[in-house]
Amino acid sequence: MVTGAVHTEGTIIETIPMETDTIAAIATSLSESAIGIVRISGHDAIKIADRIVVNAKKEHFILNMESHTIRYGFLFNGEEILDEILVSCFRAPKSYTAEDTVEINTHGGVFVVKKALELCIKAGARLAEPGEFTKRAFLNGRIDLSEAEAVMDVISSSSEQALRSSVSVLRGKLYREILSLRDAILHETAFIEAALDDPEHYDLTGYSEKLSETIMDISKRIRKMIDQYEDGRILKEGINTVILGKPNAGKSSVMNLLAGYEKAIVTDIPGTTRDVIEASVQLGDAILRILDTAGIRETDDRIEKIGIEKALSNAKDADLILYVTDSSVPLDEDDRKIISFLTGEEDKAGETKAGRERRCLVLYNKSDLKQACDLSELISMLKEKYPVIKISAETGEGIEDLKKEVNELFLSGKIDYDREAPVANLRQKEALENALNSLDHVLDAINNGLPEDFYTIDLRNAYTFLGHVTGEEIGDDVAERIFSEFCMGK
């Protein structure tokens, strides 16, 4: 077991297991604010807090505090009062970490919060590592690994949909589904092993057909979770959006309109945008991670060509393409080249690099000017694959229609947050894919008429891979990597 040393003013008192020593960290942002919170957790959390907190009479009182109560007091360095505070006490196991936990609420000045943490360290705590409070909650069985990852997703949520998704996982919906799947697999594995050990009391006649049905049902449930990964990722990270169009179609103006400020340079000179310009935009409940790219056209400019190649490369792997057309001029060869790309004539079946069907919205821009672009011709060339929205980047016309289309396209109620918890990271998805692959091997064994003892190998593998999702079957190195990505104090 890894061990660590507890220090008091530079002197090592004792060496104790890392899982049982007491940690402390600032749990709020280190900037001037109304309040600041220093969190202490571990075997000696209450004793350490008692050493640095007193009442108005300079009497120590935290040792006698009841769990889940808040008391008024003062931060005390042994000689003088440093701040007026509130102290919360949570006794094990009914705390976030399942350990004794104390939170000291100071005024929000950077100096006083740092001073409170310094006093905690001098009183016997050590500085917590990033994510160590949540890591302890996981190690102590307070939460599973999927719920631990959801904690950071809640913190980083940038939309209502992302928050609902993260809270759904945090409340244990994903864990319960994985637990149900593992129980079903374990039941079948145990039955096979019992039948092989005691054939007189367990009959395997017709069992393969029954097992095949069970495996197909389990596989269907796993496949549904995998299919929801993209929805979960989009909720968490935002919609990777690329703006395409020929020069002067108004791409940069659309970018600026959505961003709410002048993010991109707008001129009437073709080829102004040569590199990718990025912005993050909230459009209704959806978050768009927008890339404004170089205008698509035939050119001899070597640098502009590189920009065009980069634009098309980004578009191939985008979640959403916004194709901006200039409605004030007729369609030309540059438009036809872009439309050919969008409809899949230059790319297999109009799919992205990841094999997903390409999603695109066509913005019929400059609707405030006299129309020269034949709308019916545009729709025909697009093979009616994508919606066309009339907008004006100059006046803002059509933005509400765009918002509605984006939200219907990506957030159309595919996930029932009351019953489902979408898989929101690649680690969980890969574990599910490995479990599904193992179950496919079981079905292959059944279809090939192999003996029942062949089934148990892949059933155990599926059981183990599902355990990777919740952390019940995971190595220390993976756990360390996951929690190292957390913010300090959480």
C-alpha cells in the first residue's frame, strides 16, 4: 500500500496509509469573491479543524459538533483571530468522501482562503491532489467510477441538456443499468458452470437456444447505450460545427452574428479568411463549437489552397455543417463543388470520417437583398437532403429558425433522462464495445455448435468489460489518470 507522511511545521509525525491520512484543499475558485471554502477530509479532519477554529470566547468546539450542522466561529492561529467564519461538519460515513469531512467557509479574499488552508496543513493535514476527494468517494464505495466522472461533467456543463445528462449519471442510472447487465451475465455463467460440475441435477438440453435469446437481449441493451454515445458526447462537448461557403457568401458575418461580437474579419475582398477561426456559441439548448473556414473556390494562391483543403478536412469530421450561400448572386461552379461534397458525390454516401450520416443546414444568406440565386435550383441540387433556411447576417433574420433546426436536429428528445443515462466518454464506450464483442463470440460459439464450456470464457470477459464502466474491474493506473484530470479541491 502506498504511504505518506503527515507534517506539522516541517516535522514528520508519522507515516500512515494514503487512504486514511487527512487531506485539505481550497474547494472554491482562487479569486476574490463573497466566500471561500477550504475542505478537509480524513480520519483526523474534525481534530484538525478543532485546532484552528474557536468561538467568540476563543474556545474550541468542533469536536462536539453534530454531523450535518453548521456553526458560527472564528479562524484562529493560536494567537489571534484571523477571520469570521462558518463551519460545516459531516461525520463518516454520511459525507461526500464517506470520511469525516469539515468545510470552513471564510470570506472570499485570496489571502484569507490561502491562510485557512495553510493553518490546516500546519495542524496536520496534507495538501490534496487534484480529484482526491472524489477519488476517496470512489475508493470508499460512496460512488462508482461513472458517477465520479459525472461530477466533473456537472461542473463543466455549459447547457441545460448537458447538466441533465450529467446529473442522470450522477444519480446512478448508468451504474444500475450496468449492474443489471452484469447480474444477467453472471447468472448464465454460474448456471453453465454448475451444470458442468453437476450434470445430474442441471439439464443443459435446449439451453443454448435459451442462452442465445438472453445474449441477444443483453447485446441490444448494450448497443443502445453505445448508439447514445454521440448524443452524450455532443451534450458534453458541444456540436463541432464548420461553416462552409464560397468567398463573400457571408460566412464570417454569420460567425460574428452567432458569436455576438466581431470574431472574424469581414471585408468584400475574396479570400480574406484563410485559416480556421474558432468560437463557442450557445444556440438555444445547444452549444456550437464553430469553425469559420476559408472560402471554397478555384484559386492559384498556394496559401489559400491550404486553407481550402483544411476547411474540407474539418467538414468531413464535423457534427454539423452550416453551408452559407449568397442569395444575391447566381449559383456557380464553386457552389456546385461544395454541394457535390455535401451530397456525397465526392465522399462515400455523404458520411463523415466516423461513418455517421452527414448533418447539414443550408443558410440562404443575404435575404435582405434582391434575390438572384434560384432557390428551387438550390434545393434540387441538394437532392432535398438538407433544410434550407433563409437568413440575413446583416439584420439577424432567420436566426430563430436556425436555432429551432439545430435543436431539433441534435436535441430532439432521443434520451429520456428520467430512465436513461447516456455514455458520455470514450473510455466507457470502448468498454461497452469490448463487452459487446465478447457477447458476439458467445453467439458465434452457439451457432457453431461448440460445447457449453466455451461460452463461459467470453461471458466472463463481457462481465469484466462491463465492470470497467463502473470501475469495479479497473486498474490503479486508469483510476489515477482519470482523477488527475479533476480540478483541485474536488
